[in-house]
Amino acid sequence: MLKNFRNIIIGIILISSWKSLALNSSSYLIANEAIKLLDFEVAYNHFKNTTNLKTETNLHNQLLTYVHLKKILDAHAVAEEILKINKKNEEAWIVILTYAKINNNMNEFKRYQEEKNETEMALLNYIFYEDKNKIKNNMVSARSIMEVVQGTISDSKESANYNFLLFYLSLSTMLDPNYNEGYYISAQIYEKLKKLNKAKDLYEQVSNMHSLYLDSQINIALIKNNQGLFNEGEKILQELLDKFAQNEKIIIALADLNRLAKKYKRAIDYYSNVLSSQNNSIRDYSRVFYMRGICYERIKNWKSAEKDFFNSLELNPESADVLNYLAYGWLERDENLDIAINMLKKAYNKNPDSHHILDSLAWAYYKNNQLTKASNLMEKVIVMAPGEAISLDHLGDIYFAMKRKREANFFWKQALDLADPKNKIKKNLLKKLNL
């Protein structure tokens, strides 16, 4: 996707280069698209060509970009331009006051006091002031920013504006370059947004003397594996284990690393190591049983997998994921169908936003020959996750059972186009389509 995006950029530049106004406009559009993709380096390069588009919105996007890239001098200049348009712009003021704190220039705080009254810019007052007059030191201001960010994440959940959260977190680490929590939370956000190189760079900023160091290094190892660098990730974890002997968090990370790399037997050994010790340093043994159960299922040892899923549910009966996995395993084996439906109803009530669980429940109704219920639910799954080959395959099967063969063939063809070549469903789809 990013490669295509860069090709679009090149094309636009070639077409527009002969007109300065067109170049100006296209560069602005490209920069804004880059911001949406969190590609701030691209945005920065193209903002250089937007000299005549100094609206508050355009300048605001530049401000975000420069702060994300830690170009505080450039950000300060843009903030001053914004204040010429809107003297009450909070993002502009937070940049100016951060710049003032870094450079120990208290005159800017006098200017700020003149521009606001007691009811305005409460966020800035909270970040920079102990009370009406006393200014916080840089470390305290950085932690105040973190409190605002964590409160926003907690309140907004999935609708959080991560661009702005990262903007504030960048300012927190400018105020306090040794603020490990700022780097760590920023890394977690970038990781959630699939910006793995950026996440890795930020995890590496966490000091080896800090309590978050171990988690940061584990996350770096898992990112390495995600990037196809299993050996590098394993090396990081093995070195950590040499340093922190028999640390269960590291052993579980090694298990997870091997599981994600589809080295299931090695993963089972690591999970078993933890479960055999159970020295209470790891709270969530339910997850360890669940993950080992997945590994057993992947190597076709269903009896051991089923046992682990039961052990996991004994420790955490409300786990929607475990309920779903166990119930779906029964569906695939045509076992305990009534119990599976009840389990999946419970799992769905716990997590109604999961298309995986809804798919399982629809499939359970199909297995019980309740085809209308099955089709209604599976159609919802397709709306929630239109690119899921397995769900498209399932919907085709349901329609076929309802004697809606034309629609069945349509969805099987869609599934075939989207199926992973390594996935066994591809062979089954070819057979269904007589190909």
C-alpha cells in the first residue's frame, strides 16, 4: 500500500511540476494523505511546497508533522503563524510553551497569561501550572501530559485520535528526554497502528534501568518476528533469559514467538515449562493454557488441546476467546453441537464486536440445520469483515444448503480469490467450484 502511495506521489509531482499553484495544492494533498498514514517524513518533505496555503487547518497539519518528527524549532515557527490567525489555538500554545520551557524562556508564559482568562485553555493550565501562578517543572509537565493521554485513551477506546495522542506524547518526551513511559506508550500506539519500525525505535528509547525495559525488549523481539526476522527476535529473548534467569515473562514470550512462527512443538515446551513451575509470578495462567491449547490443536492433538481449553476456562470461565475456540473445535468435529451453540452465545454476548465469534455462532446454527439464522448472522459477518475468506466460504456453504446455488458459487469464488495459497480451504473451494 505504501509503495503504491509513493508511486501516486511521483505521478502527481510529474504532472503538476510545471505550475507552481498546482504543485502547491498537490503537495498539500499529498502531505495530508501522508499524515493519515502516519508517514510524517513524506508529509514534511511536501509541506515545503505549501507556502501559499497558510490557513489555520493547513498550518495545524504542519504543526502536527513537525512535532511528530521532533522538529521543535520548525513547530515553534508554525505555532506563531497559527496564533496570528487564532490567538486561542491550544495546540499552538502548547508548542510555544514547550519550546519556552526547553529554552528556559519564561517571557512566553507572561504572553500566554495576557492572552487567556481563568476559564480558557484549561488543558494548558493543567499541563503547565501547579496553581494560577506557579509553573510546573519540565518533568511534572511531561507527566501531566501523560495523564491527559491515558485519560483520553480510557474514555475514547477505539475512537481515540491517535495522531493527536502521539502529538502530545512527543511533546512529553521533548520536555523530559528521559521520560520512559512517554516512549513506551508512543511505541504501543504505533504498534497498534502497524507502524512497526517506528514502534521498535521508540521501545529502544526505554532505559535498561527502567521497569518497562523488559516489556520493551520483549515487544521488540515480537516485532522482529512479525517482520519475518524470527532468529533476531529469538536471539533478543535468549539474551534476556541469560540475564534474567528463569523469568517466566521471557519464557512466555519465547513461547509466543515460536507459536506465531508456527513452531508449535517448541512453543508447547516453553508453555509447559511455565505451567509446571507455577510460582505465581505470572497471574494469567488461563492465557498460558489457552495458547498451549491452540498449539496442540495446530499439531492435530485435539485431546490435549481440549484439556487445556477446559483448564483455561476453569481459571477464567468468562473468556470469550476460549469459549469460541473450544466450541468451534467441536463444530469442526460434529461434537457437542448444542453445548457449542450455548458457549458461542455466551462468547458473543461477552464480545459482540468480534466477527470471528459471530462467524462461529452462524456456523453452529448451520451445523444444527438452522439455516435462516445461520445465513442472517453470516451476512452480518461479511459486512463486518468483507475480506475474510473463511467467512465467505462459510456463507457459500450455507447458501448451497439453502439451494441458493448461484449465490453460493459467487461467494466461493470471492473466497477463492482472497484465500491464502497455503490455506487448506483453497483446495476445498476448487473442488466445490469444480475447478
